Amino acid sequence: MNFNKITGLVTAFIVGIFLLFPCTGGADDVVIITNKSVSADTLKEEDVKNIFIGKITSWNDNQKINFATLPNGDEIHRTFLKKFIKRTPEQYSRYWKKQIFTGKSRIPRSFQTEKGLLEYVASTKGAIGYVSTGQITDDIKVLTIQF
């Protein structure tokens, strides 16, 4: 076998592996969801950040915002923080510990699973959270985010 045939076979093998095992869990797989009572259909990226760091606390119609998160070890949580909050899970945790310690805020509601978070958002007026695209149901609204 000559060098070109070997190179071609190796390349075909590597491409085949990537096609068999597509990458998952990327930033594009995270969606922002709300309870159907929320009037907003679109949010700016900066608004998402400000909601999840506690700077925006009510919707435009004065309905209270109830935001929910996933735990630090969760890959969707890590992806969400990187894409929208621009912080690591450790930085986000430190931020909230400081907010709580100084009396500026209460600890955010956190769920161990996407299913638990989704059920909370679906059943709580004014709720907002994030899940992977595979978790979307008719019980919630998916927001469009303007970057």
C-alpha cells in the first residue's frame, strides 16, 4: 500500500468515528424556558444574565421572577453559565455566597435534575430556568434570546 492510500483510509476512519458519535452538550443545546404566565417571548442576552444574578427581579408586567438553576456538577449548568453568565460554576457559587452573606439576596432555587427544574418552571408563575433542548415539553415556553 502506498502512503496516499493509507492516509485516505485513516482519514475516512476518523471521519466515520465523528459521524457515529456526534458531540452533545454544547452551548447551542441550552434553551431558556419560562412558565406560560410570563408575557415575554424574547429576552436580550444581558437580561438573562441580570435575571440569574438577581439584578432583575420582576417581569415587565411586574410579575415576580422566580428563577431556578441546576447544580454545579451538571454539564447543562456549566454550559449555561459559560454562554449567558460568562462565569464558571465556582465563580457563580462565590457570587451567590457573597450576596447571601451580605444580606442582598436569598439563595437561588436549585434542582438536581432537568426534569425537576422543568416541572418547577411549568408549575410556578413567573418562573424561568434553562434545560437542554431534548427536555422541551408543551408545558413551558421557550424564549428567543437576542445576542
